[in-house]
Amino acid sequence: MAETKKGFFGRLVEGLTKTRKSIAQGIDSIFGGYSAIDEDFYEEIEETLIMADIGIKTTTAIVEDLRKKVAENHIKDPAECRDLLISSIKEQMVPNENAYEFENRKSVVLVVGVNGVGKTTSVGKLADMIRHEGKKVILAAADTFRAGAIEQLSEWANRAGVELISQQEGSDPAAVIYDAIQAAKARNADVLICDTAGRLHNKKNLMEELKKINRVIDREYPDAYRETLCVLDGTTGQNALAQAKQFMDAAKITGIILTKLDGTAKGGIAVAIQSELGIPVKYVGVGEKIDDLQKFDANDFVNALFTAGEAEKA
């Protein structure tokens, strides 16, 4: 278990290379370049964090907390602020002791997100992860409108070794969910994961579609534990935050899957999402392989943002 944990952290460190260069190198140059803690010092920290897409609101809260800790501890040396800053960033993350409760219950997981963020891919990776924890997983192909979506999910279901319930392209998504629920109950599945349509251009239609799906689940599987995960593309920075807010209007989002962290200098968006929306990031994607979706750990994530070469060699 320890080796797996270390391996995951090493991959997270590697995946966050671009973000770390944006944050840690900038911060370290600030700590090394100032001989006194003054307004310019704080302003440069603010600018570095905002550039990494931690966001103005969250950055302001982090820097205010840093100012408070510096005053309380009577710190004069800028170099001593590094650990305090890391601590302040961690405190912006939402603690959630029951984040993965759905894995331990008979549950239905709705996965939402706009097209192109890696939603269907994340569904397949999540199914593989949960199956490897000894659970029986069924997938529902309820994204029936995007050309090729059902075929794509079918490929991921095969790779993950789980069953897929689907209908023809253009079918009613709620009808697919109905069939999938009957299959989940008949086969005594532990977790039913539902891929949904990724359309935000007409939010009213999206909301109505999700409401209909939720009514089917409430009626057909009232005892199921409910989880709704919103997939966001980490490379889009603040735009991902805006997408999350729109989906919050359409569904009760319980967690975030943040993808493509291995290709962005904007990984700080993970901090902004949790601080500003109060929704925990539960999974992060740091690569294309089926096992490159990892459970999110705030301590690991922030440490990976500030860790230099030692961890990368590990």
C-alpha cells in the first residue's frame, strides 16, 4: 500500500510540473529575493498565485491568512513564510471525511460535464478504479446525443472489465438509466455509473434532462446512495470554475473530477474550486492511462505543488 501511495504521489508531482513551475519557482524567487516582509512582498505572492489560476477571491483569502500568521508569529524573515503559505493554501481546501462513501454503498453515480473535458474517459477510469477495489460496477451510456459517445464508452467498459447498458444513438437518456437500474438491481451491482450528455449551450434542456433522470432514479432505486460528479478540464482555468457554477444550477454536485492536470500550468484551479464553491475535488486525472485517475488528497496535492526534484526521483 505504501509503495502504491508513493507511486501515485510521484505521478502527481510529475503531472503538476507545469503548475509547480508557475507557482513554486515564482514563490521561491520571492522568498529568496526579499530581505524584508513588506507590501511589495505580499503583492508578488498574490500575482504568482493568481497566475496559477488560484483566483483573486481565493488568493486574497490565502494572503490575508498569511499576513495574520506572520503577525501572530512575529516573523521578520521572508524565507520563513514558505511553510506558512503552504499551510494557508491547504486550509482553503474543503475537508470531506465521507467523500468516497458512495463506494461503500449501493449507489448511483451521475457524471456530468461539457463535451471535451474527458467525461467519458473519466467514467471508464472511475469504473476501473472501483472494480479494482472489489466492487461490481455497471456503466450506463446516457450520453445518447454526441456522435460516437456510446462506442467510446463501450471501449472503456471493455478495458475496465465492466458491463455496459446502452441503447441506440438518440435514445431517451432517462430510458437508458431505467434499463441500467433494472440491470444493477438484477445483477446485485454495487455501483452504477452513468455517463450523461455534455451540453451547456441550452441549459434549460440540460436541466430538464437531468431532472428527468433524477426522477427515474428516485422512483426506481430510492434506496441508492446518490453521487453527482462534475468533470472539469484543468487546462481551462477560471473557465472550469464558471462551468462548475452552471452545472450547480442544473444538478446537486457532490464532487469534482479535475482532468488534464498533466498538461497545464493552471492546476491551482483545484484550490479555487474548493474554496469558492465549497465542492470537494474528489479525483484528479494526471495522464491518459486507465489508472491515471487518482483520488484527490489536499495534502498530497499542495505538497506536490511545492516539491522539488526529490519526489520526482522517487
